Amino acid sequence: MDFVIFILAMGGLIFGSDFIINESERIALRFNISEFVIGSTLIAIGTSLPEMAASVAASLDNKPEIAIANAVGSNILNITLVLAIVFIVAKRFTPERDFFAKDSIWALIPILIFLLMGVDGVISKFDAILLLFLMFAYLLFLIQDSKGLSIKNIDEFRENFSWIKSITLLIVGFIFVIIGAHFAVDSASNIAVRFGVSDWIIGVVLISFGTSLPELVVSVSAAIKGKVDMAIGNIIGSNLANITMVIGIAALAGELKISLLTYAFDLSLMTAATLMLIFITANKLYSRPAGISLLILLGLFMQNTVNQMGTTPILP
């Protein structure tokens, strides 16, 4: 029964997030915010809403392992699975934006700061505030960088805009996300107990895979339509949001304990995947071979997870 509840809960998370993403974009356009800012902020943050809801729910339920593992696993999967598939399915991959010069470092900085914060074994509320300030800095950077970009067909859009419809769908979306997050964490924890694996394993694989589905759908769809800038921008923005907002807001709900040594492999793999992303953007290696290379990292991640399932103790 827990498996059924988990699947339904993840469906609610994704369904609700889709409403929030779409209507947030419509409201932003209504206020004449540029398409570049919308794509790099609202869509990236919106696709991270399932991670945020699940991690906050886990923190409130005193399950810090799930809260952090969800963000770490999502970052790994966004690069090794989502970006890999984008490289493989995209027919032409020639982004106009220089992601190495402008964006790639923003994917690495929050990880390094997060690891430094975890040296003392806890992500405190003060750490959380610093992480949220980092996200704010990134948003300011994007706004400054997007000055002068115009919005196409804005007059036609405004004629079809409805405040009642948008607000209603936003409320419905948030209801689905909040309820879905609660049941996802609760059922996942029950599954962990049943199979004798730790909350970390459940969070870093099962929950993170489910909460990464919006990034997968949005990025692959964008790549197929030739919007490769949006595909990469969504992944970079989502990964930054996972560390700064997901872990930050979860830590505000309750301090998160973490053992960097215990989970050294997953944390190192997240860092390695991010460094590969930087290497790919620096050398503009947007190709199928790059996608296959990322899938190799995914294979290592899954192999290590399977090995841990039989050896990792359930921590309180």
C-alpha cells in the first residue's frame, strides 16, 4: 500500500508543480518580465518545488537524511540523467548563451559552500539564511544580465490573461504540492523501514528521482523544440535552487544533521558531476558522447546505491 501511496503522492507533486510553473510564468509575463528571466528563474525554481516540498516535509517530520539526500540525489540526476538525455535526443545543440562564462560557476559555488557548512555536522538556521542569500544573489545576477531583452507578442498575451484563472490554478497547485509532499515522505520512510535501508538511500534515489521528473520533462521537451538554452539553464538553475532554497528552507524548518564522511561517495559524485558540467560548457562539448559520459556517472551512482542497500544501517 505504501508503494501506491508514494506513486500517487509523487503524481500530486508533479501535477501541482506543473500548475505553479505555468501560472507563475503567465503572471510574470503580465508584469512584463523578460522571457530570459522567466526561463532561468521561474521555470528552474518551479521545477525544484517538488524537492522543496518533500525536503521541508521531511525536516518537519525530523527526517534530516531524507531532506538533504533528496536535494543531493536530484542534483546528481539532473546532470547525469536529465542533461545526458538532453544531449542524446537534441538534434541540434548550439546554445546562444555562453554558459561557462556566465552560469556554470553558479552551479559549483553553492555545493562548495554547502560542504563547508556540513563540516561541523549540521546545517543550521544561520547556514540556511546564507544559502538563501546566495540564491538571491543569483537572481540579481540574472536580472542584471537580462536587461534589454524583450518579450514577444506581449500585447496579445495580455488580452488572454485572466487573474481569476491564474490565482485559482496557483492555489490548486500549492494544495497538490503540500499534500503530495507529506504523503511522499511518509510512505517513502515506511518503505525504507520495510526493506531495511536508510532514509538517505530512499531520499537520494527514490524521492529524488520522482522530484526530478519535472526537470526531465521540461528540459527534454525544450531540447526537442530546439530551445537548448532553456534546457541547460533549467538544469543549472534547478541545481542551484536545490542546494540554496531546498536545503535552506528545510534547514529553517529544523536544523539538518549530516555526516559528510558517511555520505562521502554521493557528495563527491554530485561535485564530480558538476565539474563535468563545467568542463562540457567550457569546451562546448554539447554532443551525444558527452551524454554517454554523464550516463557512466549515473551507472556508478546506481551501483554504489545498490551496494549500500545491503550494508547501510538505519540511522535514527
